[in-house]
Amino acid sequence: MTVIDALAALLASPLLTAAELHEDPEAVRARFGLSADDLELLARVPDETYARVALDVAAKHRLVVAQAMPETVTEVTARHRSVLEQYVTGTERRPHPDDPVGAERAAEAFLAYAAGRIPAGLVEFGRFELERFRLRRDEIAADAARHWHENASRPEHRTVEEGIEHGVPVVPATVLVVSYAYDVTAPEAPAHLPEVPVTVALQRVWREPVRTFRLEDGTRDLLALCDGTRTAQRAAAEAGAHPSQAGAVLRSLARAGLLVPRGGPDA
């Protein structure tokens, strides 16, 4: 470890306090492998400066978490503020760049910390927000969403939609199907989250927010079966769709962009 590690601990973790630096400097020197000059350098900084910078670091940490889960952080701040404050001021913030990857890691770490400290439904909603954040920034999903946007109005695209019931469909790269133990789609979420299992399809759309489709059990089962190994008709039959309705259901899912032909550029 180095003087940089010691400085980071003073500013962004509970591993070292300014009081400990003054009360037991030799222990601090040994723990971080500091030279006498390094120790003197750290000790010369006023405690008030450490405290002020630590608050700034905590505020930035809070903003990074909120980048990935804005609604969750708003709700936690309103009803469980102490949990968030204890996290950003008392938990080590591992170094990472201030980019979407860093925000993902910060959000994941907060949800792990918050589990058992805030309502389970709110943790589920945080995971829901985090999945939307990831999908929005997924490069493969973005490319597929752009292709869909650029080709949706072409006649051959409509032909694919109409004929998908006779092909082998797959859920495209733009779509992620996720199940939750709480209803993250409830009208008053995240303030009120009924303990009702729900499955949603998250869809990356070109230059628009990620869309959320709440799936009925039959639709969920059908999408799970459309894995590129079955014809559309066989998948519909295994999902329990009535033969007279299967074609309409498959075309509707294709029209919404939740199914595409296997091997297509959106897949």
C-alpha cells in the first residue's frame, strides 16, 4: 500500500480516520507502509480539510449511484435516508471511472449493502432500474435498435412480421426478459410495491427510453420457448396458445419488436 491508499482511506472509507492518524501514527505508518515523510505529509493536512473533502466524495458517490437508479435513490432518500448516508460515508468506494460501468458497479454495491436495511420490494425496484440502465447502454442492443428503427417502415420488414409464424423466432438483442418478486410496474412504484411476482420485457428502442412490457404468463412462456430451436407454431403450441390465436399472438409480438426471425440482424 502507498500514501495514495492512505489518503483514499481518509477520504472515502471507514478504514482510517483523521483521529487515528493523530492518536496512533505508528500504527497507520505500519498498516500502509508509509515513510516518515509520507506520514508527516498526511498529518499536516487540517482535519477540517479531510472532513470537507470526505463530504464531497460522499456526495459524488451518491450521484454515481443515482446515475443508474434515480427513482430508487429518490425513494431511499425520502424514506430511508440514513441507510444511504451510512453507505456513502461509511463504505469504501472502490476506484472506478465516472462512466456507466462505474455507475453500474456503484449501484450493485449499494443494493448489496441495502438488502435487509430497506424494504425488499425497493431493492427489487433498484434491480429493475439497474437492468434498464444496463440495456440502455448495451452496444449490441443499441446496434440492433438502430437497425430496427431504420428498417421498420420498409415493405420487406412488414413481410417478416407477417411471416414470422412460419419461421423460427428468437427474442432479439434489444429485449431482456426479467422476473421480479414484487410488482415493479405498479402505478405508485417505487413508493408502494405489491408483493406480487411479475415478469417484464425490457426493450431497447433507438433514441428513446427503454420500454417496459408487463407480460402475462402465457406470453412469458412463449418468449422463453422462442430460443431459436423451435418453429413459431411449435413454440406457441408448447406455451399453450390456442391454434386459432397463435398466429395473431406471434405477429403482435413481432410487430412490437419482441420477436424476430432467427439469424436476422436484430437477433
